[in-house]
Amino acid sequence: MRFPRNDKHRIKANVEMTPLIDVVFQLLIFFMLSSTFVVQSSLPIEVPETEGSTKLEQKDVTITLSNEEGGPDNEGRIVLQKDEEIEITDWLELEGTLRALKEADPDVLVLVRADTHVPTGRTVKAFGYIVAAGIQRYGIAARPPGEEEE
């Protein structure tokens, strides 16, 4: 027995592209927004390890002290990072920039990232300029033992 073929009732499979495009677009927006929150300095340093260090989620300004040649006293480069990186060539320039940041935002939070091999006196000098600028919220970067550098 032969059944007649009825092509007008045949189900045709197709892939709806609109939901697929919506999902891909939302993923693209998510990754674009989340990638802008990761701010890394172009100055490679090794942050010291210490017990009891905590993750600082919010920071307004980062001052990075390196131990390579250059900088205000030729003992290492200093980079101040707010929205963009600013190479500091003089200690008074650092103080002036910090004062301007303090005037713009009285509750500014400054994080000092000093390389493991930077002399303590240089780190203390940077903190001295932070205090001289009138900034009351500041900290120093450290990582827990065994945790990888960001």
C-alpha cells in the first residue's frame, strides 16, 4: 500500500538567529565591561608577601615604586595611576599631583605598590608625601603567601 506524499504539511527545520544574536551581544557587552575593571600597571614589580593581607576591592589612586633605573632620584621609576598612568619625575611633582587629587576628592584612597627590592626609606618617603598632601586614607600592597601576582 502506498501513501500519498503531502509536501504542504511537511515540517521544515530552521534555526532562529535572533535569540542567538541577542545572547552573543549580551556576552560581548558583559566581557567588555568586566575587562575594563582590571587595571594593571605597565611597570612590572614583585609585590612582597605577608600574612594577614586582605584584598582591597576599591582604590582610587595607585602609586607604583620600582627598583629599576630612572625616577626622581634615579633609584627607580614611580608611576601614579588614576585613570591613566603618569610617570613621576620629581618628588614635588608627586606631592602636587596628590594635592590636586585630594582637592578633587577629599576621601581619596591611595594604594602604594612597592617592589620587594625597593628600600624601605623610599617607601616611607612616598608615604610622607601622601600625608603631606593631606590624604588620610592610604595603604600598601601585599599578597598572601603562595598567591600568584595579578
